[in-house]
Amino acid sequence: MSRRQILRATVVGPLMVACLVTACQPEPKRGGVQVVEPGTAPATTAASAAPSQPPAPLTGVPAGTPAVTTRPALAVPLRVTPSTTPTGLDAADVVYAEFAESDSLHLTAVFHSREAAKVGPVTEIRPVDIRSVAVLRPFVGYAGGPTGFLAQFKDSKLGGVTPDDDDKAFSGDHTSTAALWRAAPKAAPPPTPVLDYATTPGDALAGRDLAPARQLTVSVPGGPPMVWRYDAAKRVWTTRVGKATVAATSVVVLTTEYRTIDVRKPSFRSLPSAKVFGQGAAVAVSGPSGAKGTWRKPGQDLVCNVVDADGGLMHPQPGNAWVVYVSSTAKVTLG
């Protein structure tokens, strides 16, 4: 079922796990980008994939083989500091980014349409991972975590594997998509689409207040800014994450509440945590355009809607996406 069929189903049927809005809500108007509270893919991906294949659900780009559209998604949390060189992000379909402690980023990389021979550094599971990707029902490769976070993961009913469970799926603090797919249940379903992609290259990102954009800057108090720049030749947005340069077809910034979580087991520490559920301001870029709007995610098993200023769903170009959670104290600017 396509993303638009899912949208239509929410108007005439009861609420389903994969639906975007409750049955009592009107269908959002077409007009701009739709995201899940959120990848990185070069523009050559669409050209290299076989155009005769159906679109991969998380990118809208023709799948390389029929088997791609039926396999489950994978999710891997990564911890990235300014001195880290992360691997595998260029193959992820969707990446969620949370600003973590000590100028680090906690990333949730979701893989489905492409392979990654090396992914890492793999880190502990955190609430943002579970709440962002539960709607996709991925198989998760992670490095344990605090007792309370592990309890939340168990309650989510998501499947996963750690080095303690299967050391063959990991090499140090790295893994691979091949190893995780071998460990995943064979009957697991594919993910539901999370973006309502533009159907033609001329489709606009938003139906109102669309503006030319060449730079997206996220300035966070007490830390270095995250600056995305548009590469017109490759038609992607690029930024530095740790010591690596990453690219995305679309970037969506969601303003939300951050709170401090005190972890006591196995050792005491305080961690910042983005509130994934709720609603707030949003800024999206895709192609050479940007737009401001709002986002809404009512619960863990629902996709996050991003709509433009006129209430229409935003429509990014097919490809990979990054979704960045920022606090209300952050400054998000388009240039």
C-alpha cells in the first residue's frame, strides 16, 4: 500500500498502526513534506536502481530487487562525538538525530533499501530510538543500555540483538546490515512508508511559503552549530557529523522539548532526551527549497506528520532523509 493509500484509509477506516492520523481527523491537504519524526543518499541512487522495480518504502526510489521491498528495516543507534568517524550513514534510508551530552550526537540510523558493510560505532539503546522507529517495526542492533531503557525496549515488542546475544553480528563496536539481516526474524514485515514523496521532479515541497534555500543552520546553545549546505550539482544537502561528511535528499528539523533523564543503573548519570511525541514547529529542506511548518506525532505507533503553513502535507523529493530534534532554545535559520 502506498503512502497516499494509507492517508486515504485513515479517513474511511479505523485507526491502524501504520496510519498517520486518527480516524476522527480530516485528511491533511496535499501540498508539501511529510515525515516521520525522522538517512543519507546521493542523487545517483535513483539512477542506479532499476526503474522497473517498485519504490522502496522508506525512500520512494525504485528498489534494486523485488526482495528489498519485502524485507524488514534495521535500526542501529550510534554515538558520534567531534572526534568520531561514523560509518554506514551513507547507506541509511532515514537517520534521526538527537543532541546528546558533551557535544555528541545520538543517531538512529534506519536501513532498508541498501547494504552497509560496516555500521558504527554502535551504542546503547535510548528512549529516542524506540519512540522514533517503533512505527517501522525494525530489527535493532544495539549495545545494551541502562536497565530502564532496556525495559522500555522490551515493552515496545521490537526485536533486536546485542553483542552479548550474538557476537558474530558485531565486530568490536561495529556491525553490518548483512549480519543484522541474518539475525532478524525471516517473517518480519517491511516498514510502512514514512514520507509522502513528490511524484514528479516539479512537485513543490510545500504549497505555501516555499523559499529558495542553500543553507540550513541549527544553532544549539553551548555547542557547535549543525550546518547543512545544498550541493546543486549532486542535488543533496551535506553536513559534517563527527569527522564524516554525510548527504541527504531531505532534512527535517523538529522543535521539541528536551528533558534531563537521571539514569541510576548500572551507573548514575544524567542524559538529555528529546520528547518525540507531541507537536511543534518544523523546518524542512528538499532540493533547492525550504519551508516552515508544524509537526505532530500523537504516539509511538503513529507516524509523524509535517505540514506546511497552509496545513498541507509537505512532499520531499524521493531519497534519504535526516530528521533532527532540536530544543526550543535552538535557532533554526534558512539562507
